[in-house]
Amino acid sequence: MLVCNACGKKYPLSEPIWHCECGGVLDIEFKSELNFDIIKKRPPNMWRYRQAIPIDNDHNIVSFNEGFTPIVNYSVNQKEIFLKLDYLFPTGSYKDRGASILISKANELGIKKVIEDSSGNAGCAIAAYCAKAKIECEIYVPKDTSLAKLTQVKAYGAKLNIIEGNRLQTAQKALEDANSVYYASHTYNPFFYQGTKTLAFEIFEQLDFSVPDYLFIPTGNGTLFIGAYLGFTDLADNGYIDKLPKLIAIQSQNCAPIFKQYKENLKTSQRVTELHTLAEGIAINEPLRANQIIDIVKKTHGDILTVNEQEIKDALIKLSLDGFYVEPTSASSLAGFLKYKPTTKSLVVLTGFGLKSNEKIQHIVENY
Ligand SMILES: *Cc1c(COP(=O)(O)O)cnc(C)c1O
Ligand SMILES: [Zn+2]
């Protein structure tokens, strides 16, 4: 069932809606089955968790056999940690996890056209999966979006709708138009999170059927953060783990509304003035699911912290010198780890490929 987070109203999964009639966001209630004796024998991609993914018919699946990204050991400041290379996806970011399931669902619903708004990677991912499914796609972007991402969206054949305004105004325009078209939104649409949750399953398998004590995730709207929580909860519900990792959300100090709400113990989500940040992928000044994210932090005994521009640069340079070419947003999770200094088993997720922000990286490297 689709369940409204605000009023509790339920809808069948086959209803082509992306929010409740009361305006609240929807979550999915679904019995997720995991049996690793069977899963282990399947091909190494995220669809090996088929029984945990709420798509009815296999023939509706839209996939590039993505996922099962590598985990590598990494030694930093005399500490041994794990890096999950989640930038190794067909479109260059973990957003493919969500897009594969969301567009499979759109396909299953017989939808012919979708719209999505994004400042970059989510738009690229939705456009690519629509190209594969032959679903018409229109992506709304703010006018200052980086060229590489615009080019990528266009190359996939999606229509670009460039909005004269900021990220928030872009989302508002998409929301208006979503009255008549299916909204493949990575923030609203709950199917997206049914894809990002596969991160947790992979970590569990790759760490020899165990989970880390701490997980560091760059967080703006929380699409990976919330997904990770759903995945670990599925593992617990299926009896595979009895303790969830502490989930640590990393925000940019220049745009940190969830951090502010959490630290000041406020009831409602905060809209902050967004200053420029290198971590463009998490520069969300009024996140829709802030309360959900804070809830998860409390439930997992996790935390929220901010990193500043210098800390992001330091982490990015460190990673590049060790051969990991990621975008600055991605480096913020390592920056968060270095600041938090946990003493037990930690995993840092690297979320987006460096080739997406060559200009920014060039500037950092030349002026470091
Ligand atoms: C989307 C994205 C994130 C996480 O963003 P959310 O707004 O929390 O979903 C992190 N890193 C990269 C590279 C991204 O594209
Ligand atoms: Zn409702």
C-alpha cells in the first residue's frame, strides 16, 4: 500500500499518484522478502533483491543490470574504513538505484510521459531510464545547472525545461505541471526509495553478512539516507541483523536546514538561505522529508553534521590523490567522517562521479 505520512490515508500500489490528496508525502508498506541463500546465486546487480522490490511483473523492469558497486578498504589518517563506490553506475551516480525502480513502476502503470525536476544527477538518471523504456521525459532544471549534466540529459533525448529561477522555483514549476503528468520526482515519489534501499543489502552481503557501526551519507533531500534506513530495516525484519548502523547525515555548512532543525530541536522543516557550496548535489534549502530524516537519526542513534568548503576540498584532494575521482558533493561524506572521528567500523558512501564536475574540480586542484 501507499501510505500518507501526514494523514495516514492508504492507496493501492497500482494507483498512479505521487502524493496524497491532503498534500502529504507517501511511503510504501510492502512485505519485503530477503533470502540470501537464493540471492547469493543470482547475478551481481541490484535486481538480485527482486523479492524486496515492489514491482509486479518482471517484464516491466527497466534496468541496465546496475548496482553491486564495489566496496574497497581505505586507509585514512591511520584509520581503516570502507568506501562504497556508488558513483560507478551507468549515469555516474547512485541515483540510478532509484530511477530503475521508479521508471519500472511508471512502465508497469502504462505511463507514457513523466516529468522530473533536478539540479543534476537525478535528472540524468530519470532521463536515461526513460530513454531505455521509451517513455517521454521532461526535466526541469534551474538555469545555473552545470553544463555536463545538461548535456547528459539532452543526449538521452529528454526535453530540457530551463527555469529562470533557483532550485525551489524550479520544483514549484514542476509541481504545477505535475497536475496533469506523472511526477517522477526523486523526493516525492516513494518508489525511488525502494531503489536506494538496495545500498543496504549490498553492504550487508559485501561485508560478509554484517553491517558497519557507522555509515556516512551526503544528505540534501535524503534520498539515499532514507533509502539506506529502509534497507537496513528490511534486513532486520527478515531476521538478518539485530542492530542498525548509526546513520550519519552530512550537510554542507552553507546549506544545512536539517542540521539546524535537529540541533535547535524545531518541529517543522526550516528554509535556509542557500549560500554557494561546492556540494551542489546536497544544496537543498527546504527539504521535503526533513522530519523523516531526523526521526531516522534518532532511531539509529546517528547524527547530523556539517562540513565547510575547506573540509570538502581537503577530502576531495585526498581521495583524488588515492585514485578516487568523485564530485565535490561526494567528497563531503569523507569530510564528515574525518570530522566525526568514529573509532569503530565505518563505511563512507561515494555518491557521484568526478567527470560530472570537471570545471569545479579543475579549479580546486589548480588553487589548492
Ligand atoms: C543526489 C545526490 C546526493 C544526495 O542527495 P539527496 O538530496 O540527499 O538525495 C549525494 N551525492 C550526490 C552526488 C548526489 O547526486
Ligand atoms: Zn494525506
